Amino acid sequence: MVQQGFEIPLHRSLTEPILLGGAPRAAAILVGTLAAALALGLRLWVPGLLVWVIGHGGAVYAAKADPAFLDVIARHLRHKAHLAC
């Protein structure tokens, strides 16, 4: 039951996570920076490309299951001692 005057339009982009190429923004930036450092800085083109393909592919795969997987991992690492089985 919706009361009159209490309905507001909500844009879909406000509720969805920010993804770059299907991976969370932070993961895409981290993997891209590491791959660029290998490829451009150390001149290891093939390992840099492999790091990018595997890292970004893994982030996309994990984001399909849970777009906030980086937050979950960070929370798990922070509370590991409290939640030991």
C-alpha cells in the first residue's frame, strides 16, 4: 500500500555496484595497475598480460556471484580471530 506523496523516483544506477568491465572498480584498478607495472615498468609483457587476463577474469567471475566480494573478503580478514571455528 503506497500512500500519496511518499513515492520518489529512484534511478537504477544508485542501487547497482560500480563495475569496470564486469569487475568491481577497486579490483579492476588494482589488477590493471599491477599488470601495467609488470608490462611497462619491468618490460615483462607476457607475464603482465597473463596477470591482467587471469586477475580480471577472476574478479569478473567472483563479481557474478557477489558484486561486493571485496568488502566480504576485507571483513573476513578483519574479523578472522573472532570467527574462528
